[in-house]
Amino acid sequence: MQKQLWLVLVLVCLLTIGCGHDEESKPAKPVKDKVVLTAAKAAEAAIEVGTAQLRNLQPIRTVPGHIEYNGTRHVSVKSPAGGLVHKIAVIVGDHVEAGQLLAVVNSPELGERRSDVLLQEAELELARRDRDWWRSVQSSLEDLLSRLKRPQDVAALEKEFDDRVLGDYRRDIFSTYSKFRTAEAISANFKGLTGGVLSERQILEQATARDSAAATFRAACELATFDARQKVGKAEAAYDDNSRRLAVARQRLTFLTGQDTDQIGDLSKEEDLSTWPVVAPFAATVEELYVAASERVTQGEDIVLLADTTRLWVKADIRDKDWSALTLVAGQTIQVQSPALPNTTLNAKIAFIGRTVNQETRATPLVADIQNDNSLLKPGMFVRVLLPDGPASECLAVPDSAVVRHEGRVFVFVVTGASEYVPRDVTLGLSVDPWVEIKSGLKPGDKIAVGGTFMLKSELLLEPEPDEE
């Protein structure tokens, strides 16, 4: 048994030695030191030529992210009150302007609130008229009393104030003033009839009547002045009170609808009282409709989803290993790439960076604002967010498409003549799509192939024809 085992081991060793000898005796596959293309192959390959050049490259850290609606330009428009959807004025995909009609809702509660607003508006108008009337009365009264401080012709004065607003004060003031002037004239005449014509008693009685008429006139003036001021004060207080009541009624309606009461519409028809137009708060696109015409809704129920998709948010979670990105500040520009948009790099501005770490994900949110005027980006789309990870520095760089890799070797094709390309080994450094740093192997200005390198690599690895050996 042991002899058989020894024989097997000897055979295995002999076979192993024989195989190794065959492999060592097999010649290595030759590799060309340059590629020369024929005119036909050069036309077919469509080689693109560029130059190695100095560029400022900045270290970039790539983190996953996704596209979201802009939180400040994305709103679900809700029903202001329970009722019936009378009309839907838009369809999904429509672009609407600020203030454009979206839907019409009929609601008895809205009718009551709007009726309160209209009632308070009417009450305020009445209070305004009353206040303005009493202000006019007070102004005319003050002018009249100022004139009556000097002797006036009653008939002429009445005619002068005929078109002025005086109310009941016209009767009281002119009547007492006329009696005062009459008593004053009689008293003056009595003084001239002394010497036995009139007794001293008669003269004294007439003087007393004159003084009484003067006192009555002055009392009427003082009472009219005080009363007019009181009436003006009460009218102004009533106007202010009605103004506050109207403001409260409007606030109640605004709180209910979430819209400005200036949109109250034409209320010349009673049936319009309970009808409320639901309008777009800003220019946006209709993303979704939640209800249809003639459908009943409750207060706060979603009607239309609006979003301004010309500006979207890029959201990325910054985890522990990426916290160097937290040195970024709002307003700084970052770059975004999407698998759905190959060879495209978009710019976005940081809107804000979270101040706390999410306890579940152990990440801090970064949100950037990105323009989407051509609608290439869609909410929910996954993207790569390129975050600066250090200062930029100048280095020799070539397009990434120029770098060729084969069996651990890294090289580029240097143009040495017409359709002649020589592979030159290079050492790579920092890679910032679409550029890569060349630490050694090239110098600034070297002409290299930046396109069609796959064809050149195939030609380089192609075994030479027998006559070429």
C-alpha cells in the first residue's frame, strides 16, 4: 500500500515539473511600442487629440442625494371650508400664474363669513358718513360763532351760511342772536328817550331784557360748541369701532380661506355669497388633483397640489465620514450629477445645512437649491452630490478619457506623428471628473489622444503579423 502511494506522488511531481517546463518554454506575448494607424483605420477610429495642461483641481467628496420639491415653492391647496366642489378649472400639468383660478367651492359657512364682512363694510360706510357730517357741522359752527363775535346783519349772515351744514344749531344760534340784537337795539333806543318820556323802571327793565338775551345767546353758543364736539367724538369713536369690527370679520374670513378678502369677487348676486374661488398662491405647475367637480369636501381637505418645478431642492445626508463638508456655508456653489443625465454636471447653491444630527440615520441634512428651467430633473431622482473637500491647487491634468489601463499598467497615448501614437506610462493623482491629475509621465503641452483610445488600445494589444516579427 505504501509503495502505491509513493508511486502516485512521484507521478504527480513529474507531471508538475513537465507542465512548468512547458509554461516557461512558452514565449511571452509581444507588446508593440507604438501604434501606427492606416488611413482607413484612422478615419474609422475618429481619434480626438488634446493637450496636457495645468488646471486648478479641487478635492471632491461624492455623497448620494436625491431631488425634492422646493419646500418654499411646493404647496397643497386645501378647501377653505366644508362644502361642494362646484368647478375644477385646471388639469395636471397646467402651468398657472399667481392668482389664477384653480377651483370653485360652494359652502354655507363661507357665505355667512362673507355676509359678515359685507355687513361690517356697510356699517363702516354709515359711520363714515355720520362722522364726516358732524365734522362739517362743527367746522361751520366754529366759523359762524367766530363771525358773531362782532355785530352782524342777521339776514345777510343767514344768506351767507345758507349752503353750510349747521343742523339744529342753525335755528338755535340765529334765533338767540336775533333776539339778542333786537333787545340790544331796543335798549339803545330807550336810552335816547329819557327826560320824562320813559320811566327809569322801563329803561332798567329793557336793559335787563337785553342782558338776558345776551346771556341766552352766549349759553346757546357754548352749548352748541360743546354738543358739536361731543357728537364729533362719538361719531369718530363709532367709526373706529366699525373699522375694528370689519377688520375682525375680514380676519375670520382670511383665517377660514387662507386667501385675501380682496378676492371676494362680485357679490351683486346672492348666490355668489357662498361661492369661493380657490386661486394659485404663486406661479407653479399643477402636479396633482385630489378631487373632482361635484365632489363634497371637508374643511382643510386637499384639492390641488402645486409646485414650482423651475427650482428644486437637492438633498443629501452628510454622515460621519463626510463631516468635512459641514464647513460649507449657505450660498456656496456645489455640483450635482445624475445617472439620468450622462456627461452633465449641474450647479446648485446651498440653501442650508442642518444644525443637528439625526439620531436614527446619524446624518446631517444638506439642502441645495438648483435651477430646473428645462425640466430635466424630476422629484425623486437620485443624484451624486460633489462636495469640495479641501482647497484647490494647480496641477497637470488630462481628461479621464485619455487614461488607459491594462493589467496594472496605466498609460496615455502621446501623439508622435501623423496617425502615430506611443503609449507612455503615467502616475495618477487627484481625480475630479472629468479631469485627472498626472504626477509624472507628461509635461504641459504634450499632445495626447483624448478620444478613440479604445481603438488605440486594441491596436496596441493586437498580435503582430508573421512578417512583422
